[in-house]
Amino acid sequence: MATIEEQIKALEEEILNTQKNKATEHHLGKIKAKIAKLRAQQELQKIKGGGQGKRYYIKKSGDATVALVGFPSVGKSSLLNYLTGSRSEVAAYQFTTLEVIPGVMKHKSAEIQILDMPGIIKGAARGKGRGREVITAARAADIILLLGDVFNYRLDILERELYDAGIRLDKQPPNIHITQEHKGGIIVRGTVQLTKMTEFEIAEIIRAYGIVNANVTVREDIDTDSLVDFLAGNRVYIPSIVAINKFDLKYAGVEEKINETLGGREYLPLSVTTGQGLEEIKDLIYERLGFIRVYLKPKGGKADMEEPLVLLDGCTVKSVCEHLHRDFVNLFRYALVWGKSAKFPGQSVGLEHELRDCDVLSIITKRR
């Protein structure tokens, strides 16, 4: 019997040999679903077998984490050293960084962890150049900074490796809900007009993933790739920033070549040597992360409007409690909120209340 790797290879060859058009899209979707299922089985076998090779375990710290992802020798270590004051080794040859080097950048009251990742090469998602370990560490980041330079700006190669490793840049998870049933087959209900797939095609791909009875609700105009991503269940959705380093060494016509290669995608020109763009990238990271400021107010006292607590957008009262101390969750009674998230000043709320920028928060706890 063929191994999982052999089955995956055969299915990938079938995709390459199948002409891509509207008539074959459904068939290709089923093949992708089978590949996703086989890869999930493959990863499970590795976990049960203890895995092979070295893995990177990075303890997250600060208010958010940024992963520097780029080719070897594009200046990731130099950028980390500037942003954080860390001492990641810098040299004029490839693969200087052989470990994931963390540092902390302090900016606008936020402490942002920056990870200098070993350079990624083509084939990294399959394990080439220890790429699988690097990408695994990147999956835990809150944002990915794709870094190239004026000599190496084929960032589509990096994006493909991240994609093959289940990282979806600048996308949202597909709005699909599946409830498995004991009988009745697969019933698909779309709340929007479906133009990229029919309900029959959706049901067929779901069956290819081993689900035979289910109620499926689709709330957006999905395609085969987004459906397979949902069924795989191991995709991560991370925002990104693009920067191109070594602009002090730029040559005639390079900016036009970069724009053409990136397809008009916005990028920030950098030079760690001259300082070009370095302050701007701090602001860009901060803004892209979507921080909000929460001002804490002790019971019966005045709010501290000088030093806000900085958290990611979408945080809740529980997030604040966990940030302060784990005991705050166990001892929590209620909280009072003033600001944009409150229906009225001093509203009493629970742990799941979502906060907004510049809210004032007072946490009331039980006595020990």
C-alpha cells in the first residue's frame, strides 16, 4: 500500500496534469480536500512518533509578536538589532541566524516581541533547510513582516511556502458552519448568492473529507480553496507587512522591477545602514497590529491616564484580567466601564465584554 507521502505526491501530480478551467474546478477541489486530509494524518503521525529534528519553542512575551520572515541575508538580524537592541549575529554571508532570536521593541507604550527567523528558502514548507521548524514558529505570530532586499524581492516564493504550511496572509477565516448529523446526507444552505461553487460541489468536497451527514451554512461566496482550508481545520490567518531592505544600494530601474514583481502591492523601502524607513516601520507595525489603549481606574480612585494598558483590538475584560494577573479571573466579580464600549458611563460588565480604544476600566474583585 502506498505511503501517505506517495499518495500526496500522486494527487499533486494529478493536479499538475489537469487542465484548469471551470469544468475541472470541482474535480480539483476534491483532490485538494484529499491532500489536506492526508497532510493532517501525516502531521498527526509525526506528533505521535515524537517528531524528528529540531523544533523552535519561543515563549511569547509582550503585547504582541511579530515574525521577521525573509530569504537568507536580507537584513533580518540587522533590523531586529535596530528595533529591539538585541544582539542577533550579523554578517555578510547567508544563514548567519540558525536559531529564532527574540527581542522586544517598545513603542507607544506597547511592548512588541520581534522574532528574527532563520532565512527561508524554496521548499521550506516540505522541510528543506529546516524550513518546517521555522514556519511552525511563525504560525504563532500576530503579524508577519515579509522582508526582502533590492537584490532579492521575489516575495511570492515566501508567500507560497507560508501558504503550503497552512498560513493565510491578510485573509479572514471562511464564514462556514458545519453541524454533523446522524442521517439525512449533506444539506447546504447559502445565505448569499454562490457564484464560484454550486451547493452540489460544496457537498461533494465535504464528502471527500469524510463527512457524510451534515447541515452546512455558507455565509459568503466561497471558492474551493477556502472550503478546503475550512475543512482542514489547521489554517492560521495572519496579517502581514512588506518591507524591502538595502535601499542605500538601489540601482537604476530597481523600483520599477520591485513594483512589477510585487504586483503593485505596497511595501516600505528600508535601509538599516542609513536609517531610511526605520522609524516608519515601527509605526506601521503598531498600526497594523491594531492596538487599543485601556486606562485602569482603581475602585474609588482616579483613572491613570498617563500609562495605558496596551492590548490587541478585540480584547475583553478577561484579557485585561489575564494580563494583570491570573488571580484576577478567579477573583473577578464585575467591572465598570467608561468609554466607547459602554452603553452609559460606568456600565457594569462581565468578563466577556469587548473593550474599545481609550476605555476606562475598573475591575472589582472578591475579597480573599
